[in-house]
Amino acid sequence: MSRVTEAPPLQLLVGPPDHGVVGYAADVAAALYELDERTTTVAVPAIDDALAAVADAPRTHLHVTDRLFGASPEEAADNLEQIGVRTALTLTVHDLPQTSDGAMFSRRTAAYTRFFAAARAVTVNSEHEQRLTAEFLPQVGVPHVIPLGARVDRVRTGRRELEAEGTDARDLRVLIAGYIYPGKGHANAIRAVADAAEILSARGERVGEIVVRAIGGPSAGHGGDLALLRAEAERRRVRFEVTGLLEEECFVRQLVQAGIPLAAHEHVSASRSMLDWVEVGRRPLVVSSRYAQEMAALRPGTLALYDPEDLPRRVAEAWLRPELTSLASGTGLSPSLVDVAERYRLWWAGLVHR
């Protein structure tokens, strides 16, 4: 353990607790408290309350994405700047702008440039995001990198324990965790599972029901996407199941059900979805990308990377060999949240003494 003497800055959580960024900020804050009981955390539902919360805080840390801090990227930047003039602000920046943002790309890059300017220092959650910053926000300098932390330091559940009872193991079922929105991979999963069933049938295998299960519900403004996905599933003779939003215990229970875990997000910058799977002992199929390759190297053996055109074959292979979809008990998952919290403490200490 380090010899950091300074207390962490105020951990300010802004937004609904079920938002992924807010939930992760809360996890990091709790891990910080494990290391240093001087850690103070304040959770507020909206930006107006955030301004009041930092009034007496000499130093404040925020996890930010534009959608949490305003109705538009410009409003989010306005609000971050207001906080930045009231306290010495450090940021963990999530959801960095990418060209896949389409018409919003230029507006988001302008807003994120202002985010960086409002803060004393910024960290991101991956080297991939550090490179996105260099590619699309070159004027802001190089952010620090602290990777997303796992809730546990190693897999606690062995392969045998992951086998779900009362389900037909011969069904061909793909599981996707998280919100439903364009680009998350549900449409690709529907097409891939239908093609995988044809591959298996051609080999003489007897396949039960063909299913894609979305463990979650549509994100705000994307309820209409469900109808499109259901239509595609019906066309391909795939059953498309949607659990809706779940409490944590129910969510975890779904993750360990019989099926092939899949993380097929097409434009991810950093994501806890991969960690959700590995923390419960699953080894998901993950579409290969710069970020996915970085995470596979960070936690060796925990992810099964695939090229998009190869997904049907990999789904068929996972159905034939279900042991490929789980991790052995004791598999290491470091860095954990506590490891990450310590990295934050060292980072802040370096800023204090700079």
C-alpha cells in the first residue's frame, strides 16, 4: 500500500444511481472509503444540486458523460464549467466522442474540449480512450489512464456451478446484457444465431429453440427499436426475449443462465458490460476492437474475441462446447476496484504535490 497522506477529493455523483457511469462512480467511491475513511461521497440527482454540493469542497472529483450533465453537449459543458470555477476539479471522462456519433460528433468534440479545460486534470478508463483523445481532441493534452476495476479480484464461481438447472441445454440461446439501443449488437446477434442454427443443422445436430435474450431494457428514447428487433427476429425465426430493467440480484441471476454470453457493441470506448460477465465467471464472445484487445490483454483468458463475419461459427462452436463460455474458479480479474481506487489516490497525490 502507498504512503499517500492526503484525503481524496470529494466524490460527487451526479445523476440517477442506475446509470452506468453513476453506478461505477459509486463503486469507486466505496472502494476509496475502504482504503481511506476520510473519503466523502455526495450523491445528487441533478446539476443544480451539484453546484450547492461543491460550495465548501476545495477539491472535487466527477465521473462525467455529456448526457448526464445537460440536455445538449453545450449545456453539459456550461454546467461543468460552473462547477470548475467553484472547486479544484478532476474528472474521469466516459463515452468519448467518436465518428460513429454522426451529426453529434462535432458538437460533442467541442463540448468535451471544454470539459478538459474546466478541470485541473483528467483521467480516462483505457489506453484506447487516450488514443481517441489524441485523434479527436488533440488540443487538450494527454489524459491519465486508470482502467475500469472489477468488483472482485478473481472468479469465485467454478464452471460446474454456472450450469443452470431446469433449462434445455440444447436450445441455442445468446445472451446480451445491458441497455438496448442501435449499435449494441442485438440485431447482429439475431442474424448470427439464426445462421449458427443452420451451421449446426447442416452438421446433423439437433437444435432446440433459437433465442436471443436481452438482459435489460431499451435506453431512453429507444423503445421503438424493440419493434424493429422483434420484426427481424420473427423474419429469421428467432425468439427475441427482453427481460426489462432488473434489480442487481435478478440481473446477476440472468447472467449465469444457460446460454452464450455476447458483448457485440460496435462503437465502445470503455464498457463495464465485459466485466459484468467475467465477474460472475462467464467468458463472453466479444467483437474484436482496439478496446476489446486492450481488455483481453489486461485480463488474459477472460474474453473470447471474434471478427464480425465469424460470429455465426463462433456461436455454433460455443453451443457445441459450452465450457468455452465460462471461466475456471480462481481466474484473476485484477485490477479490482480496490486496485483502481489506489491508483486514483496516487494520481491525486501527484497533483497535490505538483
